Amino acid sequence: AVVSTQSTGYRPMIHIVSGGLAGGLAAAITTPFDVCKTLLNTQPTMGEGNKQPAVRGIRNALTTIYRVAGVSGFYKGWAPRMLTIAPSTAICWWVYEMFKFSLSD
């Protein structure tokens, strides 16, 4: 059932919980891409004279992570990521809905 602020009044806990769940789910789903991005951005260069990175491109990052750590490698750091993104998304949705409700009168 869809909860409308016009029919039920302002209920901040619904928006906080919904935002937290949505943020946590989004963080969990996108963690593999974040792991690839982190690998690509933090890798050292191959040597003093050669400035090319050891891992180049998303496809190479995906295969490198899988080869080194298996499927679980794609979810390294998922808990800290969810613990930061879920609360920030909950606050974002709560503030947005609060202003939407207070400005709609």
C-alpha cells in the first residue's frame, strides 16, 4: 500500500525507515562496482619508468578481483559502506519529506 502524507499526515519514521532500507539496499547492490572503482583508483603504478597501471578498465578489474578473491572479493567492505550510506539516505529522505509536507500547506 502506498502511504501518502496528505492522507495520513506527516509520519517521519516511515520516511526514515524507507530511506534507510533503500540506501542500504542500493549500497549492497552497487558494492561490487565500488570495489572495482577503488581498485582502479588506488593501485600503484607498475614501476618507476612505466606509469601504466597494473589493472586497466572495468573488465580487467572485475576479472582481477574474481581471480584474487573470488565472488566474496566483490563484497569486501560492504558493511562499512552500508553503515554510512543507509543513515545518510534515511536523513536525506526524512528532511526532503519534512520540507515537502511543511511547504505543501
